[in-house]
Amino acid sequence: MGRVARLHQLWQVRASLSDRRTGRKRAGCRRNGQNERTSERVSSPEGSAVMKKVKVATVWLDGCSGCHMSLLDMDAAIIALERKIDIVYGPLVDAQEFPEGVDVTLVEGAVSSQEDLSKIQKIRQRTHLLISLGDCAVTGNIPSMRNSIPVNKLLQRIYVEGADEGKTVPV
């Protein structure tokens, strides 16, 4: 996919999320010989435009939680986001069950167990846009390596073969 096509795809996702948040209905039109899109806001019964907050969730899977810490380091910027988003699920939110109808979910960490796999499948069913946040979520990174060696072989190597009875503890 070319750069222009990718940018267009990202614009469509942004526009779609914006439409869901604001309740806009988009219709095509032509102005000055070029295709353009116009949007209308859905009015409330009182006649004023209603701005819906985007429902956002964050999820920790198997990782160091560094990406969540980076989000919190946004300081004042994250407080400004409060007017536009509603954080409905995450490690710092008191919700126990992942909610239905989430607009955007940020996923940090690798899927490295059956529990993680079940969790992410449930989350994917309940969210509109799923975003991998950080290297562990994108590539698996170090947490995904834990399943490459069976546990019994790992324990054998570390605690039996790796033990040296003649050595003393360094001081």
C-alpha cells in the first residue's frame, strides 16, 4: 500500500471515529468542480449539537507497562483529552469486565498465554478500533519468548544443569 493510500485510510478511520463521536451524517457533494464531503451534526431535542465522547479502553497484557506509564507522562495533555474521551476500562479504572461498544482500545503487551488470547479475542469483539501500543504489542518482544522453551526443560537447565556444587557465593 502506497503512502498516499495509507494516509487516506487513516483519514477514513479518523473521520469514522469523529462521526461516531459527534453523531454526524456524511454526504458527498461537489463544490468548485471537486468532490468534497460535508457533515451535519445530529441535533438534540433542544436544538443544540450533541458532542459524544469517544469511549476509550486501555489493556495490559504481558509486558512491562512502560507504554501505559508514557501515556500517564502526558500530564496536562491527558487532562485536556478528558473533554473528548471517556476512559471506560483500563488498569487505573475500577471496571472489572470489559464493556461493550468501546470505540478505541489501546493494547499494550504481548499475547503470551491462552488467558491473554481469550482476553484479546473478547476485547476485539467489543471494540471498534484496536490499536497495538508499543513494541511488545506489535512484535511480541521479550514476553513472547517465554513460550519458546518448555517449562520442564527450562527448570532442568537452570536448577539442575546450571547448579555448580563446588562454587561459593561471591562476596
